[in-house]
Amino acid sequence: MDTRFNLETLGKDVVYVKPILVTELPAEMRAKVGDLQELFAVHNAEGEQLAVVADRKLAFHLARENNMHPVTVH
């Protein structure tokens, strides 16, 4: 296989979805989440947090709606 890839763009559209405990959030965010114990954070390849949402399904939907490819991080 002799296909050339631009490695600089590899992974640019991948986002990582990981569960986070509400107790790990800043106080002002904890006050807004109600009774939830766990949320899901969406991060880009550089580790920047892009969003925090209520559930995993919503995190994946959000990523796909923005032409990203979500993967789970444990």
C-alpha cells in the first residue's frame, strides 16, 4: 500500500468522551446539575475540554452533530 497520509491532520476530528464525577466539578457547576452523580466530558485530541453533558449518549450525539468521531476513554 503506497497511500500518503497527512499525519498533521490525523486525529483532528476525534474527540474523547469520559465520565466525570459531579464531586470533581467546581462548586458553581455542582449547583447546576441537580441529583446527577456522573456527567460526561468531551475532550479534543489536545486534551481541551469542549463540553460537559448529562449522559454518554448525548455526548456521542453532540460529537457526531459537529462532524467529530467520538471514542470512549476509561
